[in-house]
Amino acid sequence: SLLPTGCLVGRRLVCAAATSSTNSDAFRLAEEGAPEGTVVLADSQSGGKGRLGRRWESPAGVNLYCSVILRPPLLPHEASQLTFLSAVAVARTIEAVTGLHPGIKWPNDLLLGERKVAGLLNEMSAETDRVGFVILGIGVNINMQAHQFPDGLRHPATSLLLASGTTVSRSVFTVRLFQELAAGYERFLREGFDPVREEWAGRSTAFGREVAVDTGAGILRGPFSGIDRDGALLLQRPDGSLERVLSGDVTVY
Ligand code: BT5
């Protein structure tokens, strides 16, 4: 294996040529007791999932689709901290492998310029007052070609190949990502959320800027002032108070 010994993430690896969704597979394995660090990796997905029932395009032979099982000692409402951790790990990996500088768009998109290159979908099983397990679902467009993107995506998209002009080795990318995830998770267990939040803010496209957030129930405007321990976006209101936004689409203006 290319993976250094002792790397928590990927110490058990379940690989499939094709599956419906690596997140669904990992969820099932976790329910059956699979240990922390187990990863499901697939070459293609027929039912790749985005948030809110949306679809993740998952053609064969070009991209990365994986789901990591973690069993963090967290309260259910703190589990979204791990989404920020995985966003930082993916951003670091893109930088290390390609030299490109991705931005993170709250809560879970990685962008190159204005185009989405990776998406994250975390799912959780909660026991009464503790997290049972978390599935970190990660999709990265690595060598996807322009004609493989369907029309009518919600946002413009790209791949590492399209953005850099060079084919990127999927195995090199994947090994680096597992190492970044493992190192990030170990640090998170030792030091908590603050270092993750700080690095996330530094890599965010909108942090500290004037934004409009479409919450579905209306549009809120103001400076993007932080993220709290539940992963909510903190928006400063004209009276100086902070408004917590748990979900929505952010536009910088
Ligand atoms: C996401 O959802 O960005 C989360 C994507 C997570 C995918 C991974 S792959 C491994 C694991 N197993 C799964 O089943 N899922 C995870 P969301 O923010 O809802 O974005 C979805 C929207 O992005 C779609 O409605 C499309 O408009 C667009 N989209 C779909 N496929 C895309 C792609 N490959 N690249 C860029 N944009 C895409």
C-alpha cells in the first residue's frame, strides 16, 4: 500500500468499481461496527448524493469519491465541526498536489476561482446524547473533462485537470488526502475546534466580507463574522448583534 503505516484514515479500505453511493455503503458498514478510519472508495457512483436530496455527478475513471467513518467523542450538535475539518484537509491536499489555491465556500464547497471543484456531504448517526459515528463524504473532480459536466448545474464547476492543465494522479491525491484527514483529526482530538476554525476562516472566500445569505425564508445581509461551534454562519446585524444562520446560499458582494 502507498499509505504510511499508522495512518488512521484508510487503515481499512473497501474499494468498489461501481456503487450507488459510498456514503450509503459507509453508513451501513458503520452500523455493522466497522472501526474508525474505515474508508469506502469507488471508481464511479450511480446514485452519488449531494445535500438536500441533490445528485453528485460521479463518472468512472476520472474522480475521487470516498467516505470516511469516524467515531468522534462529540455531542450531536458539534458534529458539523468535522465538515470544516474535511474542507481544510481537501484544500490542503489540492494545494500540495497541484499548487492551485482553492477557496472554501460555506458550508461545504471547494472552489477554484468561482467554480466548484469538490463537495462534502457529512452524515451522522446519533445515539441519545452522543455521536455514534460520522461519515465524511468527499467528492473531488480530479481529471473530469468539460463534456462530462451536465448542463444545468447549480453553480459553474471545474476539475483539477481543467484548472491546472495537467492530469493529476488519483492515487497520489487520495493518499495525501487520507494523511491530511488523519493529521487534522488527531489534532482536532488533542486541541479541539479552534485551530480548525482559524484555518478554515483563512481559506474561506467570504469570511470577513459583506455577504447576502439566501436562507430560503429570506435574504440576510451583513459582514460574515465567524462560524460557531455548531457550524452556523455568524452574520453581523446593523445593531451589532450576531445572527446565526444554519443553512443557506452565500453570495459575496
Ligand atoms: C455537495 O452537495 O456538494 C456534496 C457532494 C458530496 C459527494 C460525495 S462523493 C462521495 C460521497 N458519496 C456520496 O454519495 N456523496 C459524497 P451540494 O452542495 O448539494 O451540491 C450538489 C450540486 O452540485 C448539484 O445539484 C449540482 O448542481 C452540482 N454538482 C453535481 N455534481 C457535481 C460535480 N461532480 N462537480 C461539481 N458540481 C456538481
